Amino acid sequence: MAKTSIPHLYALALGSNRPLSAQLAPARILDAAVERIGALGAVQAVAPVLTTPPVGPSRRVFANGALIVKSDLPPDMMLARLQEIERSLGRRRFRRWGARSIDIDIIFWSGGRWNSRSLHIPHPAFRQRDFVLKPLCAIIPHWRDPVSGLSIRQLLVRLRKAISGG
């Protein structure tokens, strides 16, 4: 498939909770992923890495982050390239919610919504995930969800209020 004619911005969420070696702990795996994503386009911003509790059956804590990359790849090609990066960093898809060396999700792109069999943008579950919203808020607090119209900051505040019962 051909590249699009104009570059787009992508907001990506990254997570890791399984080291590949003593030298490649989860936070370093995120660094390696950011470096490899840089080959797909120009990395515009990178959020600080956060340590977050696990979701699902995994007991390992996660390193989570986010970044913005400017690329002329269309969403389906971007997904394929990100999955190649995941595989190159040891990602194996055995069990949903299991430990993983790397997970890279497309949360937004500047083209608005995208729906195909294999990809939905915005990411369907991002609004309920503090570990996605918090890193995104560090770099793009004013970006708006094309579905709700709310900014990342507003979504994070809403989620935290819902979690705290306030």
C-alpha cells in the first residue's frame, strides 16, 4: 500500500512488564521502542516513563509511557510496523493481559477516527486507563478525543473522580 501524501501525528501508548534480560528491563525496553519508532517518522514528544500496577492476571508492575510521532504512514501500515517493532523486542502474543516485553498501541492520529477489522482509532479502551491517560496528559493535555470532544486532561480528571468515587 502506498504512503499517504501528507504526514500525520500519532499518539502512541507504550507498556512493558517483562524484562528481556538483566540489561533490558521494562523501562529500557520502552527506550528501545522509542528509538525504533523514530525510524517510522519524527518523534515529536516523549512522556516520562511511569511505573504502574498491573491490569488483569499479571503480577508484574508495568513501565508505561507515551509518545507523539509524525509519519506519512497510513494507520494500517503504522500498525503493521509497530507490530514488527513489538516482535523485534520480544513480544509474543500468548495470553490476553499476560506479562509482555512490549505493547505499543495507537491511541490517536491526526486524521480523526479510523475503523478497520484490525484497528480502531481512537483506541477503544483508552478512556478507562489511567496508565494511558497520565503519560498522554504529560505531552498532549489539550488534544481532544474525537468521540467525546473532551481533552486528555479532562478525561484523566473524570477517570480519577470515577475511581475515587468523587
